[in-house]
Amino acid sequence: MMEEQALRDPSVSPESDLQEVLSRSYAAYAELMCEMAARPLQLVPVWKYYNDSNAWLCNISYRKKTVCWLSAWKGFFKISFYFKEKTAAGLKSLPVEEKILQDFQQQNLSAN
């Protein structure tokens, strides 16, 4: 099955199509949005159309710092995290699966 990114029309707000696009995943999306907005996280999601990706993306931030990006796909959503070299070292102290840390380190090495 080929993944198909959704929300590509700049003239159509994501809120109008999101439930249909995400389908069964919409409930998980709605719950995630509620959890992120609640204390102690208080993250702020902002949908914006980006010409470089030709799609609507949701920037999720804490104060002025981007925490992650959310993209909508046919039937599901993806969350992407980007870490700068300065903050990457702190990942090792988080309760994250070793495989994820190894993949991250490998990606960092191939990017440099």
C-alpha cells in the first residue's frame, strides 16, 4: 500500500477535511490534541500551508520552540521530531527504546 499525503489544497482549511482524511485515526488525533494542550504540556498546534512541501502541516510548539511537526496522510498521521546537535545529547537520558536511539545516531552520522 502506497502512502498518500493528504491536505494538499492551500485553499481548503485542514479542519474541514481532517476527520474524513484520518478516518479511524481521527479519534487518536483528537485525543492527542487534547493531551498536548492540557497541563503540564500546554503545547500549541498551529496548522499552516507550506509551499515547499505542498501540504498543510501542523507545527506543535511550546512557547516559541517547535516540539514536533504533524502531517496528515490518507488514514493516519505522522509526527516528526527534529533535534539539533546541541539537544541531541540529551536524548540518551530519556526513556526511549534503544533501537530508536541507534536509528537516530545512525541518521545523524549519515547527515554529517
